[in-house]
Amino acid sequence: MTAPNAEAEVVELCSELLRFESVNWGDGNGRERPAAEYVASRLAEVGIEPTILESEPGRTSVIARIEGADSSRPPLLIHSHLDVVPADASQWRVGPFSGEELDGCLWGRGAVDMLDMVAMTLATVRDLVRSGRKPSRDLVVAFLADEEAGGVLGARWLVDNHPQHVADCTEAIGEVGGFSYTVSDDLRLYLIETAEKGLAWMKLTATGRAGHGSMISDDNAVTALCDAVARLGRHEFPLVLTDTVRRFLGELGDAIGMQFDLDDLDATVAKLGPVARMIGATLRNTVNPTQLAAGEKVNVIPGEAVAYVDGRYLPGQRDEFLRQLDEILGPDIRREWVVLDDAVETSFDGPLVDAMAGALRAEDPIARPVPYMLSGGTDAKSFSRLGIRCFGFSPLLLPADLDFSGMFHGVDERVPLESLRFGVRVLDRFLHAC
């Protein structure tokens, strides 16, 4: 089974999508409307009727249904997001919104996060409809706004305000999973996301006595905040092995013939090459200070200082994580949530997993699918609130030397052309088997 039309057009679709500057600056500041209209038009031109939803002006999502061979079964949700993070063009080899083809790759902000999956989904469903073939069951495809700011104006808004579009789905695929990790010439692991850490973005505030900068101050808000942020940023949370991570390490150890030393797991994981950063962050809860703000004038001691921190906690660790935070920060720092969202975890079994594994092996005979936990977060958090079982499955066969995890929010983000073509072949097989 092949998808020749999808393979032929997926690169063009992805290149065109990369030219939209759908930058999400946070705080509600973003504009997905042009990209959403492009997606809607590409669906409509093959007879798929899109529904355009807008949470706020310009914050636009697109939903569509495609009939399957057995409409008595619950639909499968395929979700991807249209927004991207900012990019400093001065640091890139090519323009981050050029969609340029160079060195066998498409370059641009969103190439792997996640306009590649938008293009692969579009190409696959367009080919299904044009060819008169049907997926095994009904599909709901969702192209969403605001994922890069927690999905408040995208997936979360959809679930809270228009759940009828997705409520009958029982399973979903989205980012980040199904990508390859080359172990040897005769073995590639494909990491399928079955879990992701909880999201805890917080605002920290310290207060003190305002005054003249020339005076002695023993109640300085900036000093108090910096002390607390330094404690937090330097803190190493204890090792916690969840079911997903334990199984991944077991599968990986078996594949590479390595026994993981639980007493020095960080050092062992560090040997894993390009995926080390991604996997290492799933061994414990984490926090990273990201923003600081205080004062308006160099000679005025401010009465308040503010910091923003990106916190991530493991499944089952929410209460313990909050306790640890408060212990580190102390009683004088006020903590407020910017985004607080649950960790997600499901098991690596069942017919859907079998369909993913079968599709990967059919296109790559040395594929070995394994479960893993994503250190970041996706729109799966919102859809899981409806009881939908969520997986990260955006299949890509990657060059062994590509720093895939470094592409996410990084400089010179790019996706290989052959990876896109591989992805639509796998998705086509998967949608006929799931």
C-alpha cells in the first residue's frame, strides 16, 4: 500500500506552511488565522468540509471529519498545532520563515514543531479522499492555535467550549513521537510518546521596601527574589522512575546491550547522544527560571520584583512537586500559576499501538517501537480531560547524526525531505489499520 500523491505533495505543503509567520508570543499575542485559512482551503479543495473556530480575533483553529470504512467505531483524533515560537533571523543560516530547501531539508520555524505533522496529515487525508480510499474508521483532524502557550486559546478552549467536535473520539495521535533513534546498522528504535510531564509555569513575586538607590537597604525585593530564584534554579530534584521511563530504559538497555546503573542513571543517559537531553529530563521534576523583571530606574529600589519559572513534574508527582517548590522558595515568595496542567500517561498496548508498530515496521524493517515520556507538554493534556487516550505519533525516519531534540525551539530548525515522505507512507498504512 502506498500514498504516491501524498509523497509528491507533502514537501510543497510543508514549505508553504513554513512561510506563515504564525508566531505565538504568549500572553494571548499570536495570529494563526492566515495559516488556518490555508489549511481550510486545502481541505475544502478535495471535498473535506472544514469548521473554522476562533477563540479570539486571529487565534484560529480548524476542525474536520473524514468518513471511515466503519463509522460505528469511535473516531480517531489527529491533532497538530499551527503556532510556532519566535525566531531571531540573525542567528539562522536561512530565513526562519522562508520554507527554503537546503541540504536535503526544509528549513524554517515549525519544521519539526510541528508544521511537519500538519503537512503530513494534510497530504495523507487529501490523498485518501482523492483516491476514494477510506481509513479504517472516522477521523477527526484538528489544526490548533496556541499550543506553544499551553493551548488556552486552542485545544483547551475547544474542549471547554466546543467539545462536541471531539468528544466521541476515544484515542488520539499528535506530537512528539514516532521518530527514529538509530542504535546500529540493523536496529532503529522508534520512540512513541505514551506520557508527558505536567506543566507548571509560575510567576514568583517578592516584595520589599521601596527607596532611594543610594541608601542602605535590608529589605530589597530584588535581592530576596534573586536568592529564591537561585535556590530554585540550582536545585536538583530526586530521581523518580515512572512506569513509562522504566520500560523505555529496559527496552533501550536490551537494544544496546547496556545495563543501566540506577545509582548513576544521569551519567548513563548522557551517553545516548542526541536524545540524551530529552530523556534525561524525564528522570525527575525540573524547574528553569526564564524571566526576571523589577524596577523602572537605576537609582530607585523597587518595592516588587517578579520572576517567571518553567516547571515540569512527572506523572503522579504533582502534590510532591508543589511541596518541594514551597520548601525551596520559602514563605516570603508569592507563587501564582501562569499555566498549571496535568501530567499525562497511558500504557503501551492495545490495537492502536499494534497499528503504529505495524506501519513503522512495514516502512522500516529494522524498526523497534518503544514507549517514552516527553519532557515537554502538548495538546494531549487538554484532550485527555475528555477521557481520550493520547499518544505522540508523528512518524519520522531521521538521519542518525541529526540532533532532533535540538531542533525544537532551536536555531536552524529543519526537517529532512525524506523524513516527510516516510511520514506520509507510515500514516497512510496506520490509518488503514487502526
